[in-house]
Amino acid sequence: MQRVSSTTADFAADLSRLGAAIRAARKEKEISQETLAYLAGVDRSHMGKIERGERNVTILNVLRIALALHCLPSDLLQRAKL
């Protein structure tokens, strides 16, 4: 059974791993952060904050980012080990 985040530090670590997973997937597709932001309909500076784990990404934005990366949202979550 997977752990459930319960502290602020746990959530921060989860966001950091998700951001790293998004960044890695973007780099594999060889697209810029600016291009991913455009394709996902997210402001470029916000995308940067998501990739750095500085913003709590909404499920809607995870869906948009996954669509822009041509993958499933679950792929990003698995990659982040969430």
C-alpha cells in the first residue's frame, strides 16, 4: 500500500517529484517549457513554478499537461511515484 502524504513537507516533496516528472517528460519530447505551457494553456511562468514544485498543480492542469505531452495523467503520476 502506498503512503498518503499528511504533512506540509510531504506535500512539498510530492509537488517537487511531480514537477520533475513533468520536466523529464517534456525534455524527452524535446519541447521547450514555453511550448509546453502554450500547448497546455498554462502561463509560462506558472509552468516553470509547476516544474520546480513551487505551485500546487490542479488536476485540470495535470490533464492539460498530459494531453500536451501525449501521455496519460497516470503516466506522470507514476513517474513521480505518487
